[in-house]
Amino acid sequence: MEGSVSSIDQVPLSDVLPVAFAAVEDDLRRLARDLQARQAAAGRVTWHWFLEPTEAPRTLSEREALPIVSGSIMLYNSGVDWLELDLDIAGEPELTVTASVHVACWCTENHNAHYVLEACWPVASAHDLIEGFAAGTAILTEVLNAGPFDPSTWRIHAGLPDAPKATP
């Protein structure tokens, strides 16, 4: 079972997080509320949660993890281009928190998205979960406060092969 809502308050954290992390549910909600309250995020936040794996167990690549809770802030979307911020708690093989900024892929081989900024924190304890989630919200808050919200700027900064030419 999974769901999609516009506020962290609607995510059943007690149902999706491992039991060992129940004590930090309020802290996670507080941090997420602060993030979704930013003016640039208003009306653009979607939270997803996953109670059960959506696929049969398989070997995960180094970049993959099974999502538990995922927050997305769509800052720009023209239908063919986008800029999105993500904050994820994932498990398998180990619990992690990941914050990322990604843009649409324009390569001839469609990758769907390019991660132009990404940070990941391994989680071994409730303290680690809060520390990683707080660090992730801080990174995304900085982007929300300072921008830019144009995907082209991020492409140029990341040196993507499909980036427009920088103007002097």
C-alpha cells in the first residue's frame, strides 16, 4: 500500500518507519513542516509513502534503494523540462536519508533525470535519522531561499552535456 498527500502531517510515519525510529516521528514532522512552509514550496509539495515494496525483491544497484517516505517539491515544470527537489527516507540494503536536486534529462538516451546536487546520510539510529533529515532539509531550504529555479542554470553549473551555453 502507498499514498500521496500534500503535507507530512498526512503521512502515516508510525506505519512506515521501522519501530526503532518511532520516537523521532515528531521531530521528522517538525523538520518537514519547516521545509514545506517555505514560500517557494507553497502548493508544490507532494509526500509519498510506501508500506510494502512495490516490486519483487531483487538486487539493487548502488544508486537504488526501496523508498519508505519521499517528499518532492516541483519548482519548475513546463511539461518537457523540470526542476525538482527531493527528500527521501529509504531502506534496503540499509536505511538512508537522501536530499537531491534534479532536472529533466535531454540526452539522446533518456535517463529521465540528472541529479545536479545530491547528498546522502546512512542511518543506524534514531539520532542518525534526525541528523540526516535535518541536514537534507537544510540543503533544500537553501535552494528554496536562494534559487535559482531555472533548470538551465543548474544544467550549466553541473556541466551536463545537454546544458545551454552560459552567457557572460
